[in-house]
Amino acid sequence: LPGREAPILPDPGEHVVLHAPLNGPWPRGAEVLHLAGGCFWGVERIFWRQKGVWATAVGYMGGGNANPTYREVCTGRTGHAETVAVVYDPSVTGEGGASLIKTFFENHDSTRPNRHGNDVGTQYRSAIWVTTPRQAEAASLLRGAWVAELERAVPGARCYTTIGEAGACFAESGGPFYLAEDYHQAYLEKNPDGYCNHGPNGVSCPVGILNLPAQVSIEPAK
């Protein structure tokens, strides 16, 4: 599909829960992590509730055409995944957004490729796109730790989460992050009874392999 030059959300405004700009500018020292794990409505709600998160926004990442629409992404022809941009304070979450990555692995199903619950298609795949070397390190270490726990809990199970670099040009690149339409932003705050299939998957992600700051309190998503 050809895509377009103009953004789908030309005037992003503020997040209705966090009251932070959806598209920056961010506070000094803030970092951005991009997470795809099924329908972005549920993923975003998990992360706007996490300690240290300053802003979240939903959009599309990992595809080939610029500024895709939701309808285009749903065809599976653009290659994008429904993705949440999470802006956070690393002094609270741990370097590399460690507590956020832990929460990500524990609250979605990464054991089936291109599927999350009843949502089927490449747009629902599991992926982490990093923007800093420390994020890449934390994501790799925590993925390995979670996979080890998964294999103990469910012998033969496999994790399909990929880790790549946001904006880079290689096989696991996320490319640019394109904001989704306004009605998708903080959807479950605007529609409290809306569709959501995210929550604890029953496999804990140990964090002993990381040197987290003493003040970090890692809690399950609600």
C-alpha cells in the first residue's frame, strides 16, 4: 500500500489520563520504548498505570508504508504491528525500562506467532523496539529469563517476541512510529467496557539478573 506524507493524527494533543503530549516534547532524561503485544488498547492501559511512565501513545510500527490508517494495517498488507510508545523515567523504572519490559512479558501471550487471543494477523505480533543500548540489553536479558521460566512451566512452549531497533534499517527494524487515529488513543479510558484481552499470563519474569535501583517497586499490571 502506498502510504501518505501527512500524518493520520496531525494535531495529537494530550493523553486524556496522563495529560502529557502524545508526541512530545518529553522531559529531560526521559526515554522511549516501543512495545507491540496484541491489540494496542489493552497494552496501552497496562503501561499508563505503571510507575515512572510519563506518557503513552498508540500507533503503528514495523511496516513499510508511511502514516498508515487502521483500516490499512488491518489488511495485513502494510506489515505494521499495533504498537504502544511508552515514555518513562529510567530512575524509577530501572535502566533500560527494566520494570516495564518485565511487565510486558508477564501480561500478554507471546507464545503464538501473529496472534493474541482471538486477534489474528501480523499486526498482533509480539515485539520490542528499543531506542537505547541499555534497553536492548535489558530486553535481551529479561526475554531470556522469562523464556526459561516459560519452558519450566510449559515444556516445549516458545516465545515469539522479537527485539529490534526503532528507526533502524535492518531485519528486525521497527522503522518510524506512526501515531494512530485519535479514537484509538487511551481507548479503554474513553470506553471502559471496551474490548481487552490482556492481563497476567501466569509466568513470572525474574529480575535478579539486572541491577535495578533500590527504589524500584515492580508490581503486576492491573
